[in-house]
Amino acid sequence: MNILKCITVVSFSLLLISCFGFSDKKESKLKATYFPSENTSVAYFASGCFWCVEAIFESIIGVEEAVSGYAGGHTKNPTYQSIGSGTTGHSETVAVYYNPKNVSFETLVTVFFGSHNPTTVNGQHPDYGSQYRSIAFYTNATEKLAIENKISKLNKELYNGKIATEVIMHKTFYKAEKYHQDFERRNPNHRYIRAVSIPRLNAFKKKFPELLKKEVY
């Protein structure tokens, strides 16, 4: 096998187990439109492929909905294809709609840091690039302090100052294409979901059983 052919085979194999590259735009069996209540707050987190992150947050008590999208960049109206270039500045992000009476922002921050490797720069295995970087967004000074306090604690107790998570003020969230919403739930047999998303979700569930909704435990 010549070098070019070898590279092609390897690249194709990686694509099959990557968050990027899936373009099946089937929109059947999507959940009904979500309408947040007056008691609902929104938090924004990016920690790798949003298919994985959405499923993790939706398993948490007090979270009403999680929506996949794009945030943290400079390009207006980004698409799945455009952020894949790594030039938009955006990261795959999840908007987490939650009821503060049932789950606190601090708990969501704990979930965020406890469900990925925050020391990885520009990626979460097997996905790498600025579009997969770790970001904790804040909308006010209280949220910013909660994130910074968590980082300080984890850097001292666990990560030896190596946390690479960006702490960014939230500005604009662009909802991802419909076929990305609830992707893990709707595509349980997809190769990436079986190899990456489900194991990541199960690892999280094992680590934080007290936070899980009964139907997912």
C-alpha cells in the first residue's frame, strides 16, 4: 500500500469515529419545540462534541432541556460545516436550560468539569481543533466567580494548574442544525455514539449518580 493510499484509509477511518463529518439531515422523530418557563435560567458550556455534552446535561435533575449550538467565536451565523474549518472562532456549545430551584449553576459547573478533561487544549478525544475546545461561559459576575473558584480548587487539588478551560462572557448562541439536536438519543447505533458518546455518558453517570434523573439512572 503506497503512502498516499495509507493516509487516505487512516483519514477515512478517523472520520467515521469523529463528531465532524456526519451530514445526515433527517429531521424525523425530533422532539417537540421547547418553550422555557419564566423560572428557567440558561447556562452555556463547551467541552468537545456537542452530541456528548447535550446528553450529559439532559440527564441531570433540574435540567429542562439542552440545545446544541455554536458560541465563543467571531463569525455570524456559523454552520456545522463552517466551524469545522476551525476559522470561525466558535466552539461546539450546549445551552443548558435549567430550574435554579432544582439545580444550581455551581452544580452545573461541577458537572461540566467532571464530565471532560479540562486540561486538553483544543479538543476532547477523539475530536481535536479549536471548535472542540473547553469553554465555561458566564453571563454575570456571580457566574464568573463560581467558575473561577472551581478552576482554582481543581487546579490545586487535581490538575496541578493545568486546566486549559477558557472562561468567556457569553454573547451570542447560535442554535445548531435540527439534525444535531438529541443526536445521541436518536442515533444509538451510530459508530461515534457507540464508541465515544455512550461510554462518556456512562462514565459520568457512574461518577455522579446522585445528580441523575430517575429515568436515566
